[in-house]
Amino acid sequence: MADPADIYTEPDADPDTLKNLGPLTGMAGIWTSAGGEDVHPTAAGPEQQVFIERYELQPIDPQTNGPQLLYGLRYHTHIVKPGAVETFHDQVGYWLWEPATGTVFYSLSIPRGQIAMVVGHAAPGAKTFRLEAVRGSETNGIVSNPFLERAFKTLQVTIEVTLHPDGTWSYEQDTVMAVAGAKEPFHHTNRNTLRKIGEPTPNPLAAQQANRTAQASSLGIGSLRLEGGRS
């Protein structure tokens, strides 16, 4: 067992991230959907908007913070309204899995000047999990630019992910905001079910390992070792 006082020694990691993503395994790849639904605040009240989404999640090399080991997916999701070119929503970040604690981290950054760390727990083979960020937290918090903090203060973000038997996956996100002038918090919701249109690209270390294995095979190294064992 690792010494909890040792904050520097890094563990050995499997170079193949795609084999170590736990509950995130079914999310790796490139996805799309034309059936997304967004409900957001306007001066006239809540407004519903259907959207088209392209969501790409690619494996990264294993990451360590001293003894902490994380496997993850770098993502970019781009959303437009049907028939439109202009960006309706754009977001980047990481989905991370910590096997030792069963923790899922979902970082998000949007070009409206807001970031958040959304955190939850799940079993390695979980098909559904829920994460949360709350205002004021030092470990799963939310930071906004001054205008958003004054006019659309985000109090909480929750997201529930479900991986379906047919290979699709869904999310339902609820961003609770205190809107200036409103008596009650507003629930800005987004939901979508995504279907795969492209496979993930192996992370650099996994690709390097695969190339070395292929080169060794092409040189007949395995056969030579087998012959040597028989002599």
C-alpha cells in the first residue's frame, strides 16, 4: 500500500489509456446528434432551443500528480442551431477517471469566460453516473467572469451520464443560476443522446507501444525466441 505521506513517488501506469477509462470507456470517440435540447433564460422567460452537436473525446496519456494516477479523455463539443453556421455553444475540457478512488472529474471551459470542475464517483463498469459542481467549493467549484457573476450567477452544475446498450450515450445537465432581478433560481438545462461517427485515436504512448510491437513482429523476433527455446 502506498504511503499517504509520500506525495512525490509516481505509480507505474499502463500506457494504453483506452483500456483504463473505467466508466468513461464507452464515451471515447467522435459523436453527433441533431436532437439536442437546451432551455435557457431570456427577458421574456424560458426559451427552448433544439441543437446539433459534434462531440469529440480523445484519449490522453496517463497523468500523475505524485502518487495520484488519472486516465482521461480530452474533449471538444461544438453546437449550432439547425441550419445555422454561427456557434451556439462551444466547450473544451477533460473527462478524467481516478481508478484508486473511483472518482470522475469533468472540467469545462467555455468562451463566455467561465470554468468549472464537476466531480462524482462511479464503479469502473457503471453505465450511469452523476457529477456535481457547487459555488464556493475549493475542489469542485465554479468560476465566472464579473458580468456573469453579477447577472447570471451560477450556483450549481450537475450532469448525469448514461451509456446505452445500443452504443449511444446521453447526458442531462442542469445549471442552476441566480438571474439578476428574478425571484427564484433558473434551471438552465441541456440534454442530448449521441451516436458514434468515428473511433478514438490511441494516445501517444499507446501508439508508440503498438508500433514497437508491430516492428518486433515484422522482424521475426518472436519467432527467433521461440526457435531458441526449442533448441
